[in-house]
Amino acid sequence: MSNVIELDEHRPYMQGEVICLQCGHIWQGVMPIGTCALECPACKCHKGVCKYEVLRDGEHWACPCGNDLLRMTRNGVYCPRCGVWAEGYLEED
């Protein structure tokens, strides 16, 4: 029995360092786009998340305070760092 996985069957995928939020173990992971958590090979909890953010190609926005991690609600987009509602990012702004 082989542990080899054919990646072409799982495209698109992403790869990179993964860290377990339970035990702190770090490993290299490969996962399909949209994966939220992986099983940690050390503690077996399903709390492995990408250690670094995923950035897609294209234009990205940031708050005037410099924070580029924005939060979305039904009422709009705001900056969790300074609390300012984002303007000019959505067509109806």
C-alpha cells in the first residue's frame, strides 16, 4: 500500500507551513483550496492551520491605518484594528 497522493486529482491546492493550534507542532502541508483545518500528525487534533496568510493574485486593500486584515459583515467591511468602516471597496460605496 502506498501513501502517494496524486495531486492532479485534488487541484487546485495550496502548500506551506502548517501549525497546530492545540500543541504547536509545525509541518509542511498540502491541501485543497478551501481547507480550513488539517489533522496534526503529532497530537491528532484537527486544529492544523496555515501558519502564513494566503494571498491570491490581484488587487488587495488595506485600511488607512495600515492594517490589511479586514472583517466583513452584512453591514459592510471594517478594520478590526481601528474600527473604521471601509469605504470605496464595494461598488455601492
